[in-house]
Amino acid sequence: MNLSAPRGTQDILPQDIHNWRRLEDALRKVFGRFGYEEIRIPVFEDVRLFNRAVGEVTDIVEKEMYTFASGGEDGDTFALRPELTAGVVRALVEHNLLNNNPFMKLWYAGPAFRKERPQKGRYRQFHQFGVEAIGSMDPYVDAETVLTLTTILKEVGVTQYEIHMNSIGCPNCRPAYREALKQAAAATLKERCGNCQRRFDRNILRLLDCKVEHDRELSKQLPGMFEMLCADCKAHFEKVQSALAGVPFTLDKLLVRGLDYYTKTVYEVTSPLLGSQDALGAGGRYDNLVAELGGPKASGVGFAAGFERVLIAMSHGEAPKPPAMDFFVIYVEDKNKGDAFRILNQFRQAGLSGAMDFESRRMKAQFREAVRANARFAVILGEDEVKKGVVKLKNLTTTEEKEVALDEAVRRLASS
Ligand code: HAM
């Protein structure tokens, strides 16, 4: 029996954890700096939430969700969350969070699931971090979410990325754009892929999203939404752009996003370090989603980024060293092992990090282990030291060695 991890899932092994933690620490720090509060929501939800929020005619809902029966008598169907925005808005409405604070800034991190064809940077279980700022129409809030993402990227040393921006209008101006797009695209529709042909009738905007090179070339000739925005959407988009003064971004009329809840601003941050799945993160504004899910009329804007993709981009920079442990206890003879174990735990109780070799190996092998564990000091214990109630403290970088009393050893390890 071949029991390997399911296709499209990944084990995050101890050697990878350091980088995951680095990213987690960075995002916590930046979210705090930008004034977001954390929210945690279930990994699965009623499937109707995603049908409603993400949209019936999207790849995610049509073919990528993992759904299952609740197992209860109610006959409900659940889906593993393919993204977190829908769940966050559901929670906000369910718990009336806007009653206490009409402008909520929330952040989250956790796994999401999509039944996609796995490849580098595209998995079936992946992890997202993101924000949702709900309760403001102000274009500065759109800009602030973009800056939150780029600040996290800066914090973890990812500097090679591009920001793509577009506005996809609102229910007032989008229908006319859809019509204009249909008219313009009809002439060359036969030349396009099957996917485009299907999208032409069902969700014409997604035609612009097609990844087939020939089709992209055709799309470049089509009108862009920002040429047809209503006065409100146009003014909003101009303000978002001026709020981002000094931040380089590209206006991208082909950017439409694969989820239906967006209105006005949409954006994507891509990196050439990633290959074909090049979006590090993406987001935009959703002015109607809160009300559609039963809440008050409140606008939202946010983004989500893929942990795995940001980690790929981070791996192109300088790899940071794993954190050092404070000490490694080395016993001269097997009969000192019990005292070594006692000291190991005594020092740990004092807040220090340490380990020892349990295999009663010779001292040389124990020293090798200490170096492999990246310990800063060796705490050496032989018969003499046990009798005198001292240890030898050896700095493994400078090789300097000194005999000290136990409490003095703790003081030195804690202060160096
Ligand atoms: P999304 O563009 O579907 O947007 O996903 C956001 C990010 O999640 C992508 O840019 C990518 O980095 C990562 N991602 C998506 N699918 C996969 C996958 N199969 N494997 C690895 N990484 C993946 C959303 O999910 C929206 N909820 C973003 C948002 C928040 N909009 C407003 N607020």
C-alpha cells in the first residue's frame, strides 16, 4: 500500500518551518502596525455561502470545490473553503460585528482548498493570509490594503514583484461594458479556445482572463473597463491611484479576477520568480457582498496572498540561519548522564533552550551533535564537575572554556 500525501497537498517539514515562521512573524507584525485584528473561521462552510459569494459561474464554484454531505438529517452540503473572504463576511454578519465598530479591519491566515491541477505554486491544499477592511467606501482604504501586502513582502525580503491594477466598475456601469465587450469580441470568437467560447455567453468578463497566448493577444484589442466607468467608479479609481503615489503599478485592463463579488478596484501582485502561477496575492473591493449575505449596506476591500508562493519568492533571497539553541549538555561518562539530564531540565526551567544526546555516545560524537543543533554553548559535565557542583561552559564559536557554578552558567547563557 502506497500511503503518500494526497496529490496537491504538501507536508511542511521541520527544515521548512523556519521560513514559514519568518513569514508568519512578519505578517503578524505588519498587520498589527496597520491596525488589523485577527479573525479565525471554520475550514468548512455551507456550500451555499460560496455559491452566493464567489459566484455560480466561476471556476472555483463550478469545478474546484471539495463538497460533502453534512451527515446530519438536515441534508446540508458543506464545502471546504476555497478562500476566506466569504467566511469572514459571513462571520461579521452573523455576529453583528459592525454594530460595535462600523469599520472593521480583520486579518486571517490558514488553509484553503481547491480541486485544481497541481503544479509548482498551485496546490489543492494551500495556505492564504489576507485582510478584509469592511465598512468604508474610501479609496484610501483600497490603497492601504495594497500597501499592507507590499509591506509584508518587503519585511520578508521579496522585492521582485509588480502590482497590476484595474477597476471593474459597479452594477451601474458594468452591464454597458459587458455589451461593448460582447460586440467587440464577437468577430474573433471563433479563433478563441473552448473556455472563452463558453465564457462569452456565461461570464464575458472572464474572457479577458484567458491564459492562452493567442487569446490574450486578441483581448488586448478589446475595450478596457476603465474607459467606460461611471462617474462614481472613475473618481474612486483615480483617488486610489493618487493614494498610491510613489508606488509603481501597472494599469492592466485584462485584470478581472476569478471571483464574482468584486466591484470597482481589483489588483494582483505578481512576481517573475514564480513561473506560470505568478500571483503572489490579489484582491479588490466588494461593495455589495455584506448586504448580499444578509448584513447591512457596508463596503469591503481586501486581499489574500498564498503562503506557498510568497515562500517560493523568499527562497530566491538569502537564506537566514535557523535560530541557535542556547546550550547542549555533554556528559563525559555514561554515569554522569543522570546529572546531565537534571541540569538540562534545570536550565530549561530557567527559560533557556537546550538539548542533549541520549545515546551515550563518546564525547566527540556529542560535540558533533551540539554543532549540528547549532548550540551556542556546550555545558560539559564530568565526575569532577558533578562533585564540585560546577560545569564547564564552552563557547562553541570562540572555543573559550570556563568552569562556573550552575547559577553562574545560567546567568552567562541568558545574558550572552
Ligand atoms: P485569489 O486570487 O483566488 O483571491 O487567491 C489569492 C491568492 O491565493 C493567489 O494570488 C495565490 O497566491 C493564492 N492561491 C490561490 N489558489 C491557489 C492554489 N491552488 N495554490 C496555491 N496558492 C493559491 C482570493 O482568494 C480572494 N479571497 C482575495 C480577496 C480577499 N479579495 C478580497 N479580499
